[in-house]
Amino acid sequence: MRKLLSVSGFGALGLMVLGTVTAHRVAAQDPVLTPVIVSQAAPIVTKVIQPKQKSTGTQKFQGYFLHANVAQVTVRSKDNEMAIQTFPLSEAMAAKMQKIIDKGGYQYGDKITVYYDPQTHTALKLKGKPSRPL
């Protein structure tokens, strides 16, 4: 048993020495074999990217009416029940909202569309029929 261990130990040591002596150097780490880049090539432009123009028009928000007064309106999104938006009303829309409130106003859950300015989030127009008050 001891003889087998010593023979296998010397054999393993011999294979290790043989592998170390006969191994080639790695070419990727040799600086002489890698080419020297003198200058970089100019980038190839395939298409010039144009920046998107900011929309100056109105955006619309469709949803269900939650609450309103003369100064603002709160709407829950039609697509996402967790998205609730409150829009301040413009001067012209505030006068129209006062007339709507005097007639009974919107009721909770009415479908409305709010057209608003995307930069100030001010409601410019409301579209939707107010339901009859209870």
C-alpha cells in the first residue's frame, strides 16, 4: 500500500513538472504580438437621431369622476384604477364648472374626458354628460 502511494505521488509530481516545462506562453498577454493601434477610425453614422418635439397641444385623460369644485376636478383613470389625477381648472373652465354645479353637477362615477395642458396640467375642457342628481 505504501509503495503504491509513493509511486503515484512521484508520478503526479513528474506530470506536474512535465506540464510546466512544456507549456506555451499565453499569446494574449505578450505585448510584442499585439498590434499597436496608431489612430482610431471615424465613427460610421448611419442615421441622425432627431429629438422629439414637445407637444404644445392638449392631452386627454379619460376616466371616472370622483370630486369637483369651482377650482379643481379629480378623476380616476379608466385604464388604471390606482391612477387618480387632480386637475386645476382654467378661468374659462371654472366659470363653466360653476354653471354645471348649479344645475346639479357631475355625480361620482360619471365617465368624463379631461383635456389638459401637458406642461401646467390645467384642465382646459371637460367632455362628458353629467348624470341626474339623486
